[in-house]
Amino acid sequence: MTQKPIAQTTFQQPPTMPSLDGQSSAKHDEDQDQSNLKEDPQQGLLNQVYEWLHHEKTRRQNRKARKSEATSYAPPEDDAPASDVPLEKPSSSPSSSESSFSLDKLEKILLQYATTRPESTHRQPVKKQSRRRLKGLRRGSASESELTDAEAPPPGVEAYLDNTKTLAYTGGGAVEENTDSSASVKQTKEAEAWLIFKTEIVRLVHTLQLKGWRKVPAELAGDIEVVRLSGALTNAVYVVEPPKNLPPPKTDSNTLVSRKPPPKLLLRIYGPQVDHLIDREKELQILRRLGKKNIGPRILGTFLNGRFEEYFEARPLTHKELRMPETAKQVAKRMRELHEGITLLDEEREGGPMIFKNWDKWVDRCEQVTTWLDKELESPQNEAKAATEPWRRRGYVCGVPWDVFRKAVENYRIWLISTSGGMAEIKRQLVFAHNDTQYGNLLRMEPATQSPLLLPANEHKQLVVIDFEYSSANTPGFEFANHFTEWCYNYHDEERSWACNNRAYPKPDQQYQFVSTYLTHHPGATGTVSPLATPTIRARASAAIAPLDLDEGSDGPSVSQNEISIEDEHDKEVRFLMQQTRIWRVMGSAQWIAWGIVQAKVPGMEEGIAEALAAENGSGEAEKNGNGEEKRPSANEEADEEGDFDYLAYAQDRAMFFWSDLLALNLIKAEELPAPLVEHIRSRLVEY
């Protein structure tokens, strides 16, 4: 789960088909000029005038050279000796001088205009001769590198970026002269830490050769702005901006050089416990697949514990916006486009839903953590420590001892597979799902007045989905359940950012509208469509839901039997997916409980787990575990100093939703649970 921002200056995209043989005929050049003129009339006009200017100046220079040559070697008159003939260049006429001056002045105007156009500074007037020499690299003609960018891995460097001393949400502004001698030692150290952090960032972007950032010299590292974004739960995320006043690029007078500043960057540094959760190599492979479909931000470069991403000028949704009817429809459309737009690989479908694989991968680590926590709760010193450690006052992490909770998950999983028609049927239903559509991962573009995004048919495209680190094969029912549960969270609540407000879960009519919009949205066929298209969903829905009891003798309005059949079929589809959403919701809770436990930060926990492993498996295993957790003290500092997200409280609270769902589905009896737990979860039941 994470958050970030997005949208940026749109660059002209290459066509889908490359030039086959790199031909560069004059006809193609003319077509290209017309294409540029259509896309940006002002830029096209600027290019044409500049080309005419260059041609005219060259023509006049050649003409002057010919005249000079003719005058220099004119035959002597009146039999005068050749040595007596002057070889001076004749002076230019007043009209000729004025013309040259006018052309120079026009060139100066064009140069000034080109460097002051913010939206077009990346395009410079190009000479046709130069363009013909660069076969296959003309604008509008896809170069080899452009064609392979989506498939080739982003540049990477074997470097580690330490952000343990720059986790604050303030302090990353440009360095200013500070003559105040009263600055505290702490403030001075923080300023030094940020300067070191910025210097390392500039060093990394230079090594990765990120576009435009060579303009930022290393000595100006302190002038870049680095701001940490709030709302990111798994990683630390920063926006990196270039200095406000970069020195102008050096160039000769006949060259138009863009003065556009380097683009903003999104810097993502992985959290200390993420290795337990996410396979980063697999994530990068998925991101490259998404890049082929122009979905999500591009990965610009990677390093050992993080990466740089394309930054979009947009704002994340708020938790209240997520519930707005129009926004919900837009999310549903975007979800359908993702599900249909990315084709699952054979091994992904055969591997089954990722939510099962996540649980299987995380469960051992969960058992280590929760077993230690449970023992601490049962220890004699628990009451004394509870004064300073709030988690001890909340009781068992999962509401019950770990072994009881794990057994409940296993029993529910067996029931879920059976109820869904078996693993073969579940695999048939799989789509490429985002799996983390919380409001911080949905960004609202704010387009210009004339943008095509303002057209009614494109309004949903103002939403940009980001953070695909949990994306994988799952069922539509799980995707809906996960998204609907995110309606219950406000990760920016100052006191209870971890709390699940069950009363905010969408009502049946809201769910119906969302799923209906999802089913009726048919994205344009811009590529290979997922095998699980709408007709396949309809077939499953018809088999799973009993026919509706329609009153054939009603005296309602005259409607054709065909229209009734279509509406009936659509209603079956919607209700089938709503039923699937209901039964998959419990598995979602189990997964996110495990997610919270894996990332829990409790003083002394890692040492306690290491000791237990050493006693059980020998020192080698304990040492291995300890090495994996070397940076835990820094993570704890983050929690203490910055009020970090309380993962353990999140897991404990989500466990209440888990038990309330099992109780509502009659998968557990009230007498099997502690009375205080039953009393609490009854108040949180969501029967739909």
C-alpha cells in the first residue's frame, strides 16, 4: 500500500510502427513538418521560419562569396599590370547591409522566443539537412531505443542510499545561508544529514544518466529540494526537484538549446521489512509489462534499496473522494481497463491467486513474530511494560493465540476454494489485479482547459493508478473486496490512521453501481485483451446465480423480450461478482493482518526472535535472521521520532474484521471465541 502524486508535461509519442529502413525522403520530411504543425502550430511555425532563415542566410552568404571571387579575379583593364589591380572586397550596398541586419535581428527574436516557451522548450527548430543525416531518429519516427524502452530493464547501479537520518517530512529544502549562531546542535546535524542525502541523490542520478539531470552539477546538490510524501505505508517516498536557478547551458549563437529544467523525480526507498513481503525483481518485470501498455509511471533507474520513477503533477485522492459516486465509477472503469489490458502469463494463471501465495510466503515470519508477541503478553512483566508499550494493553495481536488464528485461516481457505467451484474454476477467473487500490494510489490529473481528458468519455482517464508493487493474478471478487475495504480507512487520521471504520464499507446499492459500471465499460482494443473478457464473466455468472423471479404477467411498459434478457443477464453478472466479493473479503483481511505483523516494530522483538531461533535451530539460523534485520534500530528511530504508521495496531484492528466476517458467514460459532472478543466483533458486523 502506498501513495504518491502524478502528471507531467506530455511529450510527443512515437507512432506504433517504426521506420523499416530508415528512409528520409523529402516527402517524409514535409509530412513530418505538417504533423508537427498540427500537433503544435506555434512550434511548427517556429521550425519553418527558422529553417527559412537559415536557408536565406546561407544563400546570401554564398552569393556574396561568388561576387567577391568574381571581383578578386577580374581581368586588368587598360593593360595595367596585374599587381596594380586592387584585390579589395567591394563594400556592401546599404540595402544589403540592412537585409543582413534584419535577418540577424529575426534570428535573435526566434532564439529569445524559443527559450521562453515553457511547454515547447524540449523541441528545437531543426535544419532539414541535419534531420536527413539522422536517419530513423526524426521526431515522429521511433528510434531503436524508443522501441525497446518498455522491454529493456531500466538502468541500475550497485549502490545503497541511506535515508535513516532523513525520514522527516520537513528539512529537505534548498540550503540557505544561516548566520544564526543559536541554531541547535540537532538542527545542525539534521542539515548536514540532508546535505549528504542530497549529494548522494545527485551522484546516483548522474550515474544512472537520468534525462536532463546532467545540468545539475554536483556542487549544487544542496540546492535541490527533496520532500518526503505522506501516506506511503511500505516505503519512504520523496519528490526530488532541481535547483530553482540553474546556470544557463553553454552554447554557440547558432544553436537553439533547451533551457527547460530537469524533470521532477519520484524517489522510492524500500522499507526495512519489505524483503519479507515483495520480490523486487518480479515487481520490475511486471512494471515493464505495464510500461508496454503505458500504464503507470515509468521506472527511470534502480539502485539496491530503491528506485527513481517518473513523477506526475497530480494529487492523490482523499478518503472522502473515494466514496463519491462519480469517482467510484471512474475507479471501476480504470479497474476494468487494467484487468483487460494486461494478459496473464501461463505460469501466473497456473500458479493460482497471488493472495494464497502471499499468505504462504508470509506465514512463517508471522508465526515467528506473533509467537514472540503472544509469549510477551503472557509473561509476568507484561503489565509493567504496558505503561510504555500500548500494544500490550490491546491483547493478542490476532484477537486469539496465533495457532487458533492460523487454523481459522486454513479452514476458511478450504471453504473458499470449495464454494468458488474448485481451484480450476478460480484459476479460470483470474485477472491481472492491482490489489492495493487505496485512495493514496489513485491520483487525479488536473488537465489544461483544452485537454481531451475533459471530454465526458475520457473523464475517468483523469485518474492515474500508481504503486503496482502488489499487482499480480487474483480474482475480480478479491479486487473488489480489497477496494471496498479501503473505503473504511483514513491513513491521514492524526490519531487512528490504522483503524478500519466498518460503517464506511459501501452499501449494497453502492457496490451494485460500482460492479455494474465495471461490467459495462468496454475499453478500446489497443492491444491484446485479457482472456477473461466480459463474455467469460457472463458465463460464470449464469451458472452460479439462480434465475430471478420475473413477473411475466405484469402490466408494465412494453419492452422487448431481448431487452429483458440483456438486463436480466447483466443483473446476474453483477450479483455474482457481489457474491464473490463477499466471500473473498475474509482472505483479504487475513493477508493484510499478516502484512501488518511482518512490518511490526516492537523494541526487543528482533533480539527475542533471534534468541528463540538460536535455541531451536542453532546459531547459524539466528545469525542469518539477525543479518536480515540489521537496520531495525533505524526503523525504530523512525517510529519514535516521526510518529510512523502503527503496523501492529493495524493488524490487531483488521483481525476484528476477520472474525466478524467468519461469524457472519457461520464459519465459526460464537462460543468458540473469547466472550470479550465476540462482544466487540458483533458491533462491527458487515452483513453485505
